Amino acid sequence: MNTHPWLPNLSRVQDMLKEIGIEELDEIFNDVPKDLVIRHGLKVGKEKPLSEDEIRGRLSQLSESNAKLRYPPFLGAGAYPHSVPSAVKFILSRSEFYTAYTPYQPEVNQGLLQALFEYQSLMAELLDMDVVNSSHYDWGGSLAEAVLMGYRVNGRKKVLVPESINPYHEEVVRTWVDGREIEIKKIPLADDGKLNLDFLSKVDPSEISSIYVQQPNFFGVIESEIEYVTDWARKNGVISIIGVTPLSLGLLKSPGELGFDIAVGDGQELGIPLNFGGPYSGILATRMDMKLVRQMPGRIVGMTEDVNKKRGFTLVLQTREQFARREKATSNITTNEALIALANAVYLSLLGKSGIRELAKEIYKRSHYAAREMERAELGKLKWRSDFFEEFTFVFKSNYNRIFQALLDRGIHGGLKLTENEALFCVTEVHTREAIDEAIRIMKEVS
């Protein structure tokens, strides 16, 4: 066999096969279904390694196939367009942070540990929760971990989630709990798009491990009687979990103020631009109850003193399987979202309490302006009259596919299609009045 242009050690394949007692290379892949095996050469590199200039040219060519948007997309559903201060990217680009990985030897990772400690502290203040870990892949992963925490605490096999849960998060949770035979039951929606809390009187709480609510919910609706959930859970020994969009906390009550056991969310809104699906950072926080804290996955950074009475940082909780016997581990998270968590910390530091509140107000005003003007243009109506934040569900008079395509043809990405004539629109501080008005004008032309 000749030397492979990218994998030169393939010239010794026969020697390797002989060493492991196999005659043909295909025998290694016997478990792969035959219809999935590629039988032709890959169209990579024009059958030869490419130079740096050739690679750059090819990537530029591929990027030209992307749709060119004139304004930020009106698409949310868990990934939101926001303005990111330049300082965030600058600090993240420092090699001390950019190249650091999981602090396996915490005593020689003081800078990274301090950064994570600051992230935990800022997030705890935002959520009004006692303990925050660092960190997870995304909201869905944090929620799945929270559900498993509840199961480990009380051993019950049913979990309540709202019908208005983000469907992508639900899919992750179902994947994670399937092997534990945990049953997921849906809390239906009321006519106003909020939780139908009467449903709780029809379930046997002794079977329920945890109850999850989302604020605002997937459709953007703000839940108004959410304290009822925490009261019900507390009386019945059920673990209460809330999922929040962080910037909404500039206006809404915090998870701690509402009395939840566990809070989850995603740090994407806090200094992370849209980037073809990630990376993001999952938020997971609990109140100070050791039966909960001890079940937290991942790691917690704590502040201490060394033998010389100097301030230092260390990992005070390590529950990955690298740090504990496999059967004792609470998580198999094996990568590090510290860089994204650092972006969250920088972003929160730059805005501060008053900045977050002002930003939340601006998002609230712009999203309500868009919904009001869409109704005024007689495009249709809001699906629910309940208050909302950042996102709203709009019912169009005409087919939304045609409306969406008309917007896209003019360089504007519309909202997420829900049904033939319903869509979920996201409006944040990056959507100018000019962008909103033009989108409405185009939608009116084709309605």
C-alpha cells in the first residue's frame, strides 16, 4: 500500500493487521451495516493535500452559499441574536483562557479556577441561588441532569414537564431518562398559553420525582402563578426545577425568590453570538441543601487559603467519572465549557445589575412593538393575550410558508414556523425599528 497523503502510517496497515491477527482491513468494520459503508473515494482536497491559500479559497467559496441577511434573524427558540461587546471576545482570545482545558491539577490552574469562581458567583447572584456549578453543554443537558438529580434524591419514576417546554430540550431529557425507565408526563396549557395548574390536583404527588416549568415558556409567554408550583412541590416532597432565559431576570422574579430547588438555563444570551448551533454553556444551580448539592454533576470551584494564608482556589466538588469510581459518579461530562462560562462572566461584569435591567426593558419594548405593529398591519393576531418577553406566537391570516420565503428572498429571516399559519418570532435589542417595519411591510405585501 502506498503512503496516504494525510495518514502516512497507513503504509504499515498490513503490519498492524498481522499484529492483531486480522487479514483484511474490512474485518475491523464488520459490525457496521454494509449499506452505510462508503465504497467510493471521498471528495476531499482534490485528491491531494491543499495549500493554505487553496484551503482559504475553498472555504470562501463555500461561505458564499450561505444566505446573506440584511438584519439579524427573527429566529429564537433557544438561540437568540444579541449584541456582544468587543471586550468579551478580546478577553476570551487571551491564550491563558483560550488554550486552557479542564483543571485536572487545580493547584496549578489558579487563573482558570478564579475565572470559574467568578462565573459561579455572578450567576448565583443573577439567579438568586446558593450554588452554581461550572459547567454544562447547553440548557437541554442541564435540564436532563436536573431531572436525574431529582430521581437520585427521591427515587420516584415520574417527571412533570409543561406542554410549553422547548421541544429540543424535551428531546434531550427523553434520551437521557429512557434507560432509567423514568416516565415524563405533560402539564397541559390553559387557554391563555400558561400552565393549567388545575392539572396538579389530578396527579398522585407520591409518584412524582420532579416538576419542571419554563419561564418564559417556549412560546414566549410569561407564567404568572409560578409560586403555586413551588408550594405544591414543597408540600409533596417533589423537586422543583425552573428553566429561565437569563436576560428575562432583569424584569422577572428570580428562581431563588420563587423558591425553586434547581434552576437551569443557557448562557448563550450572555455574550455568545449565533454560530451555527454552538458552543453554548448550560447553567445549573441549586439552593443550599446538601442532598441536592451532593448530586450536582460536573465541578464546583471554591475559594480557600493556602498554608501561607494566601487566597487560593480549588475544586470543592468533583463528580465526573474521572474523579470518582464509575458507579459513584453523578455525571459523565467529559469536556470543558469554561471558555463559554468565562464569556458569561465577562458579559455580566460589563452590564452589571442596572445594565441587565435596562437591556431587559429594551428587549421587552421592542418585542411588544413588533407584535403590536404586526396586528396593526392586519397580518393576523397574537395567539395568546398573555404578557410575553422576547418571543411571541403569531397567527397569520395566510400561509406562513409564503410569508417566510418572501422575507428570505429580501434578506430577512423570519420566525420559526410552528404550523401552516403560526410562527414564533424573536425580537431583541439588535432588531432596529427599521428592520421590524420593513419585515412587516414585506409580510403585508404577500399576505
